Amino acid sequence: MVPEQPRLIPELQFYAESFMRKAKLNINQPDIPVTIDRAFLGIDNSFIRLLFDEEWPMLYDHYTFLFTPVNRNYLPQDILMRLMLYPTTGTCLLCTSDSTGGNVFNLQEDDYTMLDELLKYKLTDSTSEYHLTIDYDSLTTDLSKLIYIYLDIKVNHSYQYYREGNPISKLGDILTNVYEVFVGEFIFEYISNLGT
């Protein structure tokens, strides 16, 4: 089945490929995405990087979430090859700080709330303390719940809201599907390290 509007978001593919190559949990199950050169990811402070990069730079005190299509004439060969799966309808989208970009992931208020919390956590240095004050049960989106679970492990060393075998993300929601794999891998590493 062909997606209604096939889109390639190199940044999501880059971060998914980066963590899946190092993954220890279900190492033989997920198909690892094709490598995308980091030089083509666009701006450095997108919310996708905030979600997946454990090395978020302290100098970025905000994130961007808007994406805009890129003219095919400016795409590198590896991206063009990926788009050839859908030669007439496929588009490549890059994160932008330009207000003409769109909210292609349909982020909701709870997503922004938890992305803001994630940013606060990542900007917390060793001399200050971060506290997770949001109520998990008040969250209404899959992404916001997954961010909460990630922060709950980091801050409170708890993964009580993650139920193995009961996926949070809905089938077909690529961003939350990939982020759930990332969070699952993080929980696996956390539990594995408890025994050492």
C-alpha cells in the first residue's frame, strides 16, 4: 500500500539509523534505515534531534518543529535514490526556522509541553536539579506519554508507565513508532545496567 503523501524526513531516518545500529534489544528484528549523511540534516535544533540525541548542545535553548519541502534539484544522490520509490509523489522535508514551514507531524499541545520538559531536562547542568512535575495520566498524545516515560526513567529511575507488550504508539505513526523503539531500548539498557 502506497502512503497518501510519501515523505522522506532525512533527520528522522538519520537518528533512527544511528540508535538502531547500536541497539542490543531485538537487534535482528527492525529493519535498519539507510544511512543519510548528517551534513544534509538542515538546522541543528529540531525537535527530532531533541528526542533522540543524548548530546543535546547546551547552547540550544529552544527547538524548532516546522518542516518545509526541498526542491529535488538540491538533493544529494542518496536522498534522490530513496525518493525514487515514489518518483512522482515523494517529497523530502527538512526542518526549518522559517514560519512558512508546516507542522507535518501534527504535534499537539501535550507534545509541546513534554518537548519543553525534555528541553529543560537536557539543559539542566550538574549544578542544578530537574523535577518532573507533569501528571502522566493527564497526557493525551502518544508522543507526550513516551517523552514522559523517558524522563521518568532519567529523573526518577522508574518505568512504571511502560507496559511491555502493550505498545503506546499507533501502527503507522512513524515518529512515535521509532521513538517508542528508542525508549524501549533505553529501558532495556537501564534494566541491564542494574545488574552490573
